[in-house]
Amino acid sequence: MEYCLNLHIGKPKCASTFLQKEIFPFYKGTYLGKSFDFSSDNRSTHFLNGFDFNFIKQILCIDGINKININDKTKLKRSFAEKNILLSEELITSRFLFHFYNEIIRNLVDITAELDLENSFDEGLKLGLNDGIKSFLIHEYDVGRTINRLCHVVDRIPDYILVVERDFVGWIYSLFFQFKSINLSKKIVDSTYKRIDQSSFTHKTLFGMAGYAMGIELSALSKNSSFGISAFSTKRSIEKLFPFATIKVLEYRHRTSDFKDTLIDIISDFMSIDLENADSNNFDFKVNKSSDKESYKDFSMELKKKLAKCIIKNNIKEIALFV
């Protein structure tokens, strides 16, 4: 009998919590993910023989595999053997940004404090292009290589991979406000807020982050790699190592019906999900939204116009990857 390994790899801020709470626990196999305790089967049967999801998190960390002892590696392989598995970990994509958000925010704060919006984007882009060509970062954070490390430990090859994409402007906006709320980044941002106009600072840092994210992904793309920021380059990075895997890209939309219908089509196509029970158990579209009350509409319109101008100015031919 053949068994399937299904992966949901993000991106972060693209309805991951919704999927992990409301959809994936109804997988007709073994579901593993950040929220796998929401599955009543997982809580009651403990059929994974001591599986600890922190092992997955550890594999994603720098040099994490070498920190897992041989007994735990054996346990992981045993947990993944002869089962249909759905593993959800959104930080397989964009993990670089989350591991280094403090440094990124601090650099962007320092760079953009005295600049206008357009120059904030340009400086962020330069910083990203410089960071993105560092070979050790690509080796550690490239999406395809990350999945390969995971597969090496659990001794399974993925059959199906789900990537949830979101428009670049909305994603950057949501990502920034998550970083802004976290510990040190919040202190960095708040201390800067006391010195300059808050609205101006927020927009300039957002422009800097948009440029930075675009820069590191463009650098990775030039090496046939991906930090998981663009669905196109993410897919290409995976296909390089897993040419026989089926990769599906789901576009996260704000309109409930559009997203829900597309989600059902994709899941029905390649994941064995008990949609009837999922539907009766809160299959209403509920995703986390930014608690920040600043005008997303005004910002997004402004950023889209500036992005188009900056992309032309910087001769970025891969515009379709981000807008």
C-alpha cells in the first residue's frame, strides 16, 4: 500500500491559522501542524508514539538537524512510517524574515528615518539584494532545501505541496504589523515613534520592508532558489529537488466566497479532507486580521503606485512575481 505525504508550507499571514484550526484536523489520515492539538483524534489516541512537533521546528532552525539525537531521529522516522500524513508548517516559507526580524526592523528603522517613501523603498531593495546573494543564507533558508532536510529526517518524499499566496502589498502590510508587535521589534518601533511622526514612520518602514523582501527574493531567484516570498520562485525551488511532487498554489482572497470555493476545489483535488464534517464545524471564513487601525486602503493604494514607479526605476523585470 502506498502512503502520501502532504505538505502545507505557508506563506505566513495567508490564512494558516484558519486552515490549521478549521480544515486540516478533518484530514482522513494523520494531521501534524502548529495547531494539531485541535484534532480530537490526536488528543485522544496519541497514535504518533511520542511525536513532538518541536522536532519539526528544530529541523527548521540553523544547524537544527545536528542537534537532534539519533534516538529522536529514529522516533521521527517511526512516526512518519506507513501513514498518510498532512504536515502544516507555514514557516517553511519566509522563515528567513521571521528568524531575523529584529535585525531587519532595526536596519530599516535606521535607514528610513530621514528618507522619503520612494528612497525608503530603494534603500530597502539595496539591503535585500545584498543579503540575498549570501550563499550561507540561501543554503539555510531556500524553500526546496528546507523541505529536503525535513524529508531526509523523516525518510519520506512529499507527494503534494500546498502553497497559499497573497497579494504582495497586503502580505507586507500584515507581516510588518506582526513584527511590530513582537518584543524587541516593538521596542525599536516604539522608541522611534517618540522621535518622529508615527504615520510617516510606519509608511516609510513598510516601504523599506517591501523593497527588502523584493530584493532578497530577486537575489535568490537569480540562483534558482527562493526565500518563499514569491509563489513562482517558491514553486521553482521545490521542483528543482522534487520534480514529481504535485504543487498547488492557492491565492488568499479577502472575499469569503472566492477563497472558500477555491480552497474546496484544491483540497478535493489532492487532499483527503472530510469536508462535510469540516463544513458543519465552523467552516466559516475566519482569519486573523491586523488589529492595527491604520488605513490599509490608503497605504495599499499609495504603495502600489510607488511600487510600480520603483520597479520601473530599478528595471525589475520580474514585476509579475510581486504585483
